[in-house]
Amino acid sequence: MANKLTGWSGPRVDDLAGIQKICDEVKSKLEEWTGKTYVDYKAVLYRSQLETGVNYVIKVYCGVEDYIHLCLVRRSPEGYLRVLHVEQQRMKESPLFTF
């Protein structure tokens, strides 16, 4: 399998408050896409890549051993935030890769 993490940070747990704010911005869109309502919704791990903005892959805890992985892009600090992809039914142990 090719390494899809070129230029990406290692798994990080620093600044989770800032990452949580990003996740909160897309929560309603995510609930619309997945057809689920997330009561528990907490960023627990992320990777980032600086390009013409910042790309993120974020592991989000959704309750009782349920996790999702979000792939997002933000083009500037105040710019738009776009959800590129969502992986559902992930586990705590699921590695956090780009997709």
C-alpha cells in the first residue's frame, strides 16, 4: 500500500480545542450526510497538512466505541471549511490515514 501521508503531520493531540471548533462547524452538515444525530461528538486525534490552506484528517468520538474520520480542507484561517470525505464505523484503534 502506498504511503498516503507525505507532508502530513504525525498523529497529534495538541490544540484539540481548536480542532473541536473546526469539527463543530461541520457537525450539522455531517449529520445531514450520515442521517445520524451525534450527541457525543469529540475530536480526539488529528493530522494536518499545510498546502494552499490546511488539510485535516480528524478522528471524532461519537459514543460507545463509535468513531468517524473526517477529511476537511480550510483554505485560509477565516476562509471556507469544506468536508471532503467521511468514514463511518471506525474504532478507537483504527489508524488515522488520509483517504
